[in-house]
Amino acid sequence: MRLRIVAGDWPAALFTGVASAATVSMLLVVSLLLLKGGWGTLSLEFLIAAPKNGMTEGGVFPAIVGTVLLVLVMSLVAVPLGTATAFYLHEYTGLHSRRVEMFRFVIRALAGIPAIVFGLFGLAFFVNFMGGNLDVLGGLEQGPRWGQPNLLWAGMTMALLTLPVVIVTVEESLSAVPREARETSFALGASKLATLRSVVLPQALPGILTAAILAVSRGAGEVAPIMFTGAAYYVPEIPGALTDQFMELGYHLYVMATQSTDVQATAGIQHATAFLLLVLTGALNLSAVLLRARIRARRWR
Amino acid sequence: MQRHLEQDLDGLKSAIIRMASSVEQAVGDSLVGLTEPRPERVQSVFQLEDRINAFEVEIDDLVVDLLALRQPVAADLRMILAALKINNDLERIGDHAVNIAESARSLRRDPPPSFPHELRRMAEAAQTMLRDAVDGFVHNAPSLCGEVLRHDDVVDDLNRTVVRHLADLIRRDPEGLEPALQLMRVSRNLERIADHATNIAEEVIFMADARVVKHGAEHDMRGEGSEPRIALPRKK
Amino acid sequence: MTPPGRVHPKIITEDLSVSFGETEALRGVSLRIPGNRVTVLIGPSGCGKTTLLRSLNRLNELTPGAHRTGRILIDGVEIHGPEVDPTELRRRVGMIFQKSNPFPQSIYENVAYGPRLNGVRSRAQLDEVIESSLRVVGLWDEVRGHLRSSALALSGGQQQRLCIARALAVGPEVLLMDEPATALDPAATGRIEDLIYELKSSVTIVMVTHNLQQAARVSDVTAFLYRGRLVEADLTRTMFTSPRMPETEGYITGRFG
């Protein structure tokens, strides 16, 4: 039902309408600017070829692949871990116990840490400490394998960054599952595990996917955490293992903008890369949203 | 919602009380007309009859309303059911008062040689029984009704005596048939009034104590005596 | 029918007291619930009737801060005893909630949930259990053509009957009902009441309701609770014609509560 704007309503309608328009138009403006700047560069070759000639020609295919792989590794770590944490907090602890309050404090603190700090932490803990020790265990004769930046460590660093978002979102979706649903399951003689698996999890699934979407949005965009933990400027081969370094669109853009020897020549590529990043993030989001919608629809058959 | 129920129940009770008052008056007037030359009293009985009949209809209506619309339970329900039956008994007593009044008129014209003294005792007993039963209803006091049940037997005996007595009289003096028959009629009607008063007393006992004491036997509605209790005894 | 008071009690509570944190919900409740009859718990809001109901399948334990003293015996076995498994108990003592809450799945899946928990895997067996449960609640003919459609598409009354079928599919001996018809229209309520009447020959039913006419219509035994105490319990007929306690009289005639 569309409500006609009654006389007294118009200031509110105007204000909110203008705010919405401003938000949308900002996105549009950025997209259009990028498109304009990168139009000449965007081409099929750009998408499927590796960079050539000192980044002034060629494509960004390895960076595209790297970005996708990064997001994948990150999600595979963050979503299950965050979901399990949310389940523990919501289903297995008392609502206001000391333990829960402590957990929440930690999660909130985690959410406030700047991205670059995550990057440094990732370098110190994942790359040097964990990687270094893994190498020691595996034998140093083959040269450092784990003890250097790679896809795995970068992915895990990103996972840490997005973990608070995942936990909070999943917890909210667990709260949305009505208490009666759990009670009914218990009343039918189900154990706690069976209840969580058969009743709570399916109903919380859309929320979990939402959490994944949010994580992906952040993951595809952050550069600081991956700078020291795995991203590299020029790795023309696509990463074949978790131990490989990778190119990434955001990082690529950063380096080109700040350290390239010939900024003018790469201007078009930068624009195009930025636009591509936008499109990629959007596409990843969209696919997750569609998946969530399909799951919701299946329920209502 | 609850206030309306109280008001309706009070209204029902007061209707019964007003009807009972008219009935008592009718009985009293009819008996006065029997023994004294007071034709206006006899006449008033016939007038009261109309009012009594109107009460009966009104009370039936009130009961139907209460049962259909209020779904009464427990003491309320018992009071309403008692009122329904008492309504009926009172109306019958009114009818019997009318019969006595008619006999009174007839006996004025054609007096008997003498009034059996049992009749006076029966009249007193019937009036007392009626008053006690109605008082029992008014005050929700079943104790007043205990006596009533006992008096009924007495009145029955008196009636039988009177009838026998009058039967002898008729045999000895066939000329005095008409008055004797009228006296018999009076006696019979007094006995019926006593019966109805007894019914009213039984209804009051049901209403107050949930005990059904009809037809000589007693039956407590509160559970079956030897039932194991549903609730375990409380530890003190 | 044998008078309910003479029937062997299926459930006995002895001096049952339940509190949640500081609040006392039940105090010293001792009650005998006869088997294969309908026992109804009545009383004003907050009197403890729902707490009593939820004690019978140990559902109160799921609430943090719940504390209980006293015993509850079903078929002579203390349900809080160390050898009793709560999940097993809850298969024998089923529960229907006030607001019908089918899982957001198909009708079939809803009713199959319980039997699957009990290890019934074969499709044929599941089909059989589901059909018989749906028949008992009078839903079979209405839904047989679309068992795979969402349970949420059913009407309120149908959903509640589905929940009853779901509970019955597990094969309980006792069915606890917490105001099962409160949210339903009179026609649907009537069907639920008819169902309760039919069920009691195979299942012991304990029901909470705040609708006194329903309590009078449906139950064999009525227990009146007030402020956590059991005031009086007796045959329904007696409770509604001549209760012993003045509080009971006051409540059922509507003078308070």
C-alpha cells in the first residue's frame, strides 16, 4: 500500500528521500568516474591477461584470481569459526554470565582494531611465529615454506578482521529463532545437538549467509591486512597452493598509485582496476544474496 | 461483567422474595376468609392470583437469561436452579390458596355445623412451614428448613384425620354433604401447601449445602464418599 | 466410565516446589493425576499452573535459575532420578504449546521429526506413522494431497492440530497442553476439544486453560491453583457445582482472577 504523503509529512519524506538519493548518487558518481577514466583500458584482454611491461600494459587477471581466492580462504575460516562462536555464546552459555560478558568485550575490542594493526599482527604471528615453527617442524632444508607471506596467512588475517562481524550477525539470527522452536524440539525428545542441527541451524541459515556476505564485502576491500601477509605486486602466475603469494586488486591499485615509476601511464589501468574491484565486490555480494534468497524460497514451498 | 451477574442474581432473589410475600399473603387471606366474615379478604386472594402468575412468568424469564448468558457455576448455579423450582412451588401454593378462598365463599353461604379443630392446627402449621422455608431462602440458612421437613408428616397425619372425621360426618348427616366436601377440599389444599413448602425447604438445603434430601434419602453432591482424594493431604 | 478418582494415578507430585531465582512459582503442590483422563489446571495469571505443567516433562530445567524440591512420579518412577534420561522422558511425555509452532518445513517433515529422532528411517514406516498421526487429529483428508507443502500455509487451527500430530507421532503416554486453543476461533477450538475427548482413551492429558467453560466441557478432574499453591482438586463436576474452598468458589464464579 502506498501512503500518500499527507501535508505534515513532507519534511520527513524530503529529508529521508534526499539522504537516500545522496547515498545512491555517491556510488553512481564514483562508478561513473572510474568508468570514464578506465574506459579505454577495459577490454577482454584486460580481464584475462597478466600484466606486462612494468604494469603499463596487459591485464590484471592474476589479481582477479587472487582476490577471489583470498575471499574464499577468508570465508572458509571466518564463517565456520564465527558461526561456531556465535552458537556457543548464544546456545551454551547463560545470557548474562561473566564469561559471556567477557567474550563480548573481546569481540567488540576486536572490531575496533585498525586494519593495519591486523596486518602487522598477521605478519608477526601467522607468518613469522606459526609459519616459522611449521618450517622448523618440517625441516629447513627445503627453504622457508610456511614462514613467509602467503595466501593462507593473508586469508587468516582477513578472517580475524571480519570475525566480529560474523559473530554478531550470526548471533542476531540465532536470537531471531523463536524460543518455542527450541522448546518444541526438546519437548519431542530431541537432544541439544539434534535441536541445534535440525531446528536452529536451518532457521539461522539466512543469517549465516548474511554474515558471510558482510565478511566478503569487507574482505574484498581491505588492503592493509594483506600487505605484509601475502599480497605481492608482481606474481604473474596464478597461486597454485596456499603457500603461494598472490596479486590482489586492491593492493595492486595501491602500489600502482603510490609507487609506480610512471603514474601517468598507468592511470587508465588504475581506474579500470578500481572499477573492476567495485564490480567484483558487487558480484560476490550478489551471488551470496541470491543464494540466501533461494534458501528462503525453498522453505516456503 | 461481574457486577452485572451480581445484580442479576440479586434481582432474581428479590423477585422470589416478592412473589413469596404475595403468596404468603394470599394464603393468610384465604384462611382468614374461612373463619371470619371478611369477604374483602377472600376477594383479595383472587387479585393476588394475577400478580402471582405474573411473577411466575417474570422469574422464569430471569432464570432463562441467567442460564443462557451467564453460564453460572457452583453456588450461583444452585441458587438459580433452586429459584426455578421454588418459583413453581410458590405458584402452586397460590393456586391452592385460591381453592381455599373458593371454599371459603361456599362455606359462607352454606356453613358447616362445626370446624374441625385439626384444620386450625393444619393452617398454622402450613403457614409456619411456608414462612420458615422462605426465610431459609432469604437468609441462605438451611437450618431453618430442618423443622419444615419434620412438620410435613404431622400435617399429612392431620389431613388423614380430618378426612376420616368428615367422612363419618357425611355418613351420619347426608344433609351436610356440601359443607363437609368443602371442608375436605380445604384440608386437602392445606396438605398440598405444606407439601410445597417442604419442597421449597428441600431446594434451600440444596442451594446452601449442595445436599439433595429429596424423597427421604440423602445424597451429598460433593464427591462420592469413599473416593480416594485427588489432592494428597497437605503436610502441616 | 470409571470415576477418575478411582483410576490409578498416572502422575503423582509430592510436595513439589519450584522457584526461578528469587521468585517462588510453586509451593508444596501434591497432586494425583489419573491416567487416561483429562486433568485441567486452572487459576489466575501467575498462579503456577504453567510451571506445574512444564515440571512434568522437566522442561523447566532449561530455564536458567530454576530450582525444584519435591518429587514427581510417573508410573511410580521418580522422573528426576539419576537413571532417567530427560530426552527419553520427553518422548513419553509430549507437549503442545499455546501458540502453534510448526517448524518452517513441510507438513511431512514436521510430523516425521519425532520418529526420525527415535531412529525410524525406513520410508514406509515413516509414511505409516505420519498417516496415522494425521488421521487421529483429523488432518489426513485435508492434507494428504500436499504433504510436501509448507506447514506454515495451514490455518491456525490446522497448524495446532499438526502440532498435536507431531507430538503424537512419537507415541507419548502423556500429553501436556498449555492453553492449546487460546489462539483459535470457536470452530477450531471445538475441533481441538473433540480431539482431546477422543485422545484421552489412549493418552493421559494434562491441560492448562484460563477458559473456565472449556475446563468444564473438556476435563474429568479440575485442579485449582492460586499463588503457587494447590487450593483444591476434585472431579470437575464437583468443582463446578459445589467446590469446598471459598477461593475456588470465588474464582470459578468469576468474582476474582
